[in-house]
Amino acid sequence: MSRAATILVATMATTVAVVALLLIPVSIVVGHPFNVVGEAIVLVLCVAYVGRVMRADRRRRREAEAVLPPERRPARRVPRQPITFQVRETLAAFMVWFALVAVFNALVVGIGPLANVGIAVFAAFVLATLTVTGRHMMFRLTAEDQEAANAADGEGSQGIPPLQ
């Protein structure tokens, strides 16, 4: 399988795993224990596949780097400052996801208010975490691209503002 196809399938497997994880509490509340078992199996299979693909990719990259002469090996990344925790951004994402999940559960699934709040809190926490983390990763990658372009121009990393 080509690298692009592998990345696409692994991304889809990750998405399916997150959906399965979010559906487990819903299936418990609506009383479908066989759905819980099926969703748990799908979750485990997707996580196992993504883990296997990631380990194989890392092994291939390290093997390819090992055969290169030392001067041609890619430089190891030097970690930068850790990503800071943005409270306002996280709370806003949490509230948006909470509202969306609660409305979906009430109108589409027909869950009662008490169970809906519990499920919506769990789902909003997971989705807000993914949203904020994804946003920070996107900006970190963008900053790295800018840093590489500046280094190619001879400017170095001095022209890049620090990440927030």
C-alpha cells in the first residue's frame, strides 16, 4: 500500500475509533449492550491498526536513516517550548461541543435530560481536547514551515514570533 493510502486509511481508522468511543456511552444509556460490545471491538481494532502502522512507519524511517552517511541523516528535532494551556479557548470549544452534542442527543437520539448531560459532558471533553490539540498542532506545524523557510533565506528562527 502506498504511503498516501496508508495515511488516509490510518486517519479514517482514527476517526472511526473516536466515533466508536463516543457511541459507547450512548449505547449504554439507550440500553443496547450488544452495540457496546460491537463499538468496543471496533475501537480496539482501529487503535491496534493505527498503532501497528505507526510502529512500522517509524521502523522504516529509522532503517532508511541508518544506511545514510552521517552528514546526510536528517537532523533530530530540538524540542521547543511546550504548548501552553489556553483556558478561554478550551472552555469555548467545550461549550460549543457540549451544546452540539446535547442538541443531537435530545433531538435525534431522544435521550432524557440527566443522561444527556452526562454524555454531553464526556463527549464535549473529548472533542474539545481533540479540537484544541489539533489547533495547536496545526499552528506548530505552520511555525515549523515558516522556520524552515526563514532558515533557507538565512534569517534563522529570529523572525518567528513565539507560539502562544
